[in-house]
Amino acid sequence: MVVAGVGISSLGDPRAAAEEAAVAAGRTCARPEAALVLATPGYGEGLRELLETVAGCLGVDVLVGATAHGVVGDGREYEGGTALSVLALGGIEARGFLVPHVADLDADEFGEAIAKRVGATGPEDLVVVLPDTGLLRPESFLQGLAAGLGEACVVGAGAVDALSEPPLQWCGTQPGSGAAAGLVVRASSPPRLGITQGTRAVTELMEVTRSRDHWILRLDGRPALDVYREAARGPLADDLSRAARYVMAALPRRSEEPLAPGGYLVRAPVGFSTAERSLALPTVLEPGSLLAFVHREPETARRDLAEMLAPLAKRPAALGLWFDCMARGRGFFGVDGLESAYLERALGPTPVGGMFGSCEIGPVGGVTELLTYSAVLALIDG
């Protein structure tokens, strides 16, 4: 039977924080097989002591994690400062892995590296991946995941260090950088997943009729920036730098209901040209591609989160993993702990641990993608 426990601490002393979180996790998971340990960068050089303390308290050899903008656990969330979350997993096969130097690997090399460390996987397996996204080549990374992990369900988040140091990843008690850390959980049934995005479509799908590299020049034959300003509306139409934080492009990833929640990727504009009346996205779209514009809104995000959780809450789960965007949380909703409160209300006593990352990893349209401004929930049944 799968058992799990979660603990969280915001104590500043690494050893004290590790003991507090590990002891809490161990109350309901006395003999874990593995632990997911997520910490903010505030522990600095004390991070290794923190990891060694967690490993000693729980008696685990499989210890996987990364630095995060914030952490979630036990119905609470902390952003910034010093905080860690410990999710202990027992009664289930779990295996950790670390792929170093991800920036140096092409898709085939990364796929081979991850397959070698993980072994054969199937649809019942959940693979958590925590990469250094600052060094990733996204297309190679995603292609490598697909090649190396087959039918496994893949979730995760990008490691973060807001204190100007490289974000850290670990498999064991020695943190390092430039890697992709991960945890394979081999369950008896496929994990149950939910993705929440919190954006609302304000246009229909439009065709990219002219583009150059990352620049979208025309949409449905019209200057792309003109279309964007119409979608932004009001004062935002005249303040493009501010508009880019709220009016974004939706890239459809499924044929049925492509603009319904979970059916598209969200990408924020990264540049505007008033001379060419165009806008740039962080991904290249060839002519013939489709996109829509969406508004990013706290109220829409609250509603979408509740609707995503409702069907998942109908059946109890043994544990949950939550990967959230650092652009959500307190700064977006205006209050502390909103999302963790929704999780606790919907999932009750299910232990849930997770983090705020630089991006999220999860399936959209049946394909593993790098997500932004989203949150991913994975539930494992007992």
C-alpha cells in the first residue's frame, strides 16, 4: 500500500528546518523509499547540511530535488526567504536519477542518458523532472524526454535561484548545477493529472500569414500588432510592456476544444515593433500556424483551479505533487496561500508537496510540454 507524508518548514537554520520538515513527513510515512526535497535558495552553503539531515532523519538513500522560488506542503506555501518541503514516499518503488551537463546534450544524447538511468517505463509510471531550464534547449529537452521515457507520464518544474546563483539540482545529498534531477515512481495504476492555466481567450484562433524567425508579422492578413492591441483593449493597448504581462498568445495543442483549459500553451510576447507593427514570441511560428490571444486574470485562474480540482477530488489519493509557476502565487492572486488552500479543501488529508518553478512540465494534447503561467497536479492512488 502506498503511504506518504509531507512536512514543510520556514526556519532559517538548515539543520533545524530539515529536522522539522522531515519529522513531520515521517509521522505518516515512517519507512519511506524515497523523498522529494525542495528548498528555496536562502539556505546558501547550508543546503548540503540540510539534505544530509533530511536523509538521516528519514533513513532514505533516494533523495531528489532542486532549488525553487517557493515551496508547498502541508496546506501551506512559502515564497522566497528560507523554506523547504519534504514529501516522503513509502510502499512504492521509487528511483532517483541525475543527468549532468544538459546544455551539452542534443535530443538523442539526452534521451539515451535518461533511458540509461531510468530503465524501461510504462503508462503507470510517473517521472518527475527538475531541470536547470536556464541552460536548456527546449526542443532537444522535450524530444529527449519523449525518446527516453516512452509512455511514462512526465511532470515537473524548472529549478530557480533568484539570488543570482545558478539553480541547483540533486540526487543524493550533494547539490550541483546544470543538470536535470528526477524521480521515477512506479505505481500500480496511471497517475491522475490536472493542469490549470488561468487564462481566458479573447479572440478566435487566427492564422499566422507572415512571420520571420520569432517575429509574427501578420495574423489573418492583418498587422499582428494591430490585432494584439485590439485584444489588449483600453489602457493596455497603449502600454505594451505592461500588456505583455497580461495579454498573451495561446498556441493550440489539440484539435477538439483547442481553447478550452488545458488545450493550449501560453507564451508571453518578448518584443514589439511599432515600425513593422509586429510582435515576437519566444517560439518560432511558421506561416500557417494558429494562435489566439488570451487574458491572464486572477479570477479566471481561481475558477479554473476549482474546476480542475473538482473531478480529481472525487476519489482519494495516496499522495500529490504540485508544480506551480513562480508568476502565480502571492504576486498574482494578491493573497498568501490561496492555491494551497484550494488544494487542501479539495484533497483533504492527501499529502501534497511541491514548488514554484521557472516553468512547469506536463502533458498538453497528449504530449509533454514546457508550460508557463500554469500549474500541474499529479495524484498517485494507494
